[in-house]
Amino acid sequence: MAQNHHSFHHNHEQRAKMFPAEKIYSRFGLKSNQILADLGCDSGYFSLKAAEVVGPQGKIKAVDLSQERLQVLQQTAQEQCKAEQIETFLAQGESIPLPDEDVDIALIANVLHELHDPVAYLRDTQRILRSNGEIWIIEWQKKEMPMGPLLAERRSLEEWVLVLEQAGFEDIWTQLFNTTHILIKAKGVKQ
């Protein structure tokens, strides 16, 4: 486990260079006491950083398909004294294992391009948002680059906006973040 844990730590260092979480959360507007779902949390880079921002009264609900990655996150949260704030959930397929109207924010970082049906997943995301809840997306730009998914798996900002509209989101805000990624924020709409 130690070597595995070390490789995840190295992964976090690499991510911190590409995705300075403080800067991203500042752009999105993360505040103390909020409840954030990190959907497709991997080993928890964004979850751990969000826990710092939301503070002891806030909560992070970290969701992933991999029990191993969730265990690494739990161990790291323990080491960083954030275990009280971060709760992990094992997902089955493309459904979100959280109750209705459970969170203020749903963060989806580098995950949507991998999904079989992103519109259905985003509709499920709507379900877990409280009224006035927001979805925050970090995705790859649609251009050739030496890293990340194949170009065919990527979508443009305009394409992502259409997907979000099909899933019922509104007030969609987009921004190029760096040379590789885009940020998208949208409001959920309660039926």
C-alpha cells in the first residue's frame, strides 16, 4: 500500500501544477460551510483541497468507481485531519449514489468525456443538487495535445453547453482555464 499511496501523492503534485485548486475554487466561488460532491473523485485531489475551503462545518462527498482510490483518499484524509469532512461513496456504473437534494455543488473534473451518456449523468446530477445548486465542470479543451483523452472523445465549449442545456441546466458560464482545460459552471433547475 505504501508504494501505491506514494504514486497517488505524486499524482496530486502533478495535478496541483495543472489544476491549482485554490485558483479554480476561487473562480467558481466555493465558500465555507458548503456541501460539495466530487463526482469521479479519483484519489481525492479536488476533495482534499475543497475540504480546506469549506472548513469544519462544510462537507465533501467523494464519489468514485474505484474502491482502491476511495481507500487512498480515506487514508490521506485521515493523515491530513480531514476525515470528519470527507465521506466516500462507491459508484456503480453511471449512477450517483447520493440522495435527492443532498449537495450545494457537484464538481465533475475530467470525467464527462469518459461517460457513455453524459446527458443522463448530468440529469442525475440535477437530482442531487439542492435548490440554487450549481454544477462545476473541468474538462479538456477540444484540440490536439500530447496528454489527455483522444480528440474524438473531447467536446468544444459550445458542445458542452448544449449537453448541459439538454440536461436542464441554465445560467451556463464558461471560461478557458489554461492551455489544456475549460471551466463550466451552471445552475440546476428544480422541476
